[in-house]
Amino acid sequence: MGKQLPILPSATQPAEGAAAEAVIYSRVFCKNENAPPLRLLVDFLKSRGQLPILPPDMDDALLDEWAWVQIVLGYAQERKPIHVFCVRDRGSFQDLFEQERQQFLENLSSFDDIEASLAQEHVTRARFILTTRMLEADVTEDGYDFNGWILEFFQEHCNGIVQIDRQGFFSPKGELIVDLSTQEE
């Protein structure tokens, strides 16, 4: 199993036109310059006993692309897949990257302990943010585990720190180090 990171639903509202279903967001603020190609993530998941389900119409060559922005990864045929997004400090989604970074720097500014300083340093120096999105009503324990492996891959391979909405930031050992549960709406 992936690191046991407790995931609670996000208070983030669904996109316009989307069903009013509770969505769970988690992120990894990564200090590496580039996100790795998706093939490395898929291979990592397989090495952990996971069987990621890729979109059936996806061109295999896209797995080797470095500049990917999003992918849908399934963990079970009967469940909705996990949406994985990557926004960078440059390019088309730079404004979204800056908005996310600023929001979390503001949230962390009210803390003055060493753990919050570590999280703040990661957010400040992040070059890209990996975000996962799951539908709360549809996800199972296997889905939480699958998501945990995705987060762990980016945390370990991209010098990242994990953040889960309505919870906070987590250490590499999966321990809550900055509790943001009372700050996030």
C-alpha cells in the first residue's frame, strides 16, 4: 500500500456545469524543475502491485512526454478514475500555479514552527504542483491507496511535500506536520 495519508473531502466547489459532488483534492509541491514522463509513474505504480487503467484511446507515445498537463488514471473498472494534473511555474497554466502557491503561502504564514517553515520553503521553491482529484462518493479504500502511491511517487522522485485539503501538510513518513484543517474553508 501507499503511505497511509488520511484524505478528507475538499471544500473546493465543483467546476461550473459539473455535478455537485464532493471532490477530494491532494497535492504535491515539487521542487524539481520538471515532472517526469507519465511512463515512470505508471511503472512505479505497477512495481507497487497497482494496475493503472489508462484511457483506451491514449497514444502510448504520450507516456514519454515530459510536458504533460493531465491524465486520468483508473484503479478499478467499476469506479471513476483519479484525475491527475500538473501545473508548472512556466507555460500555459503558470497563472494557476501562482494562484495555488500564493494561497498556500498565505495559509502557512500564520504558523511559526519549524515544520511550517519546511512546508513554506517547499511551496516557495516549488517548480510544479501535482494535483489529484477524486469523487468522494465513488472512491474506495483501494482508490485511497492508489492515490497514496501517486502522491508518494512525486514526493520521493520530485523532492516534494504532500498537502491534502482540509487536513494540511505531511512529512515523508506520512505524519501530519502542519494542520490546516481549521484554516481551509
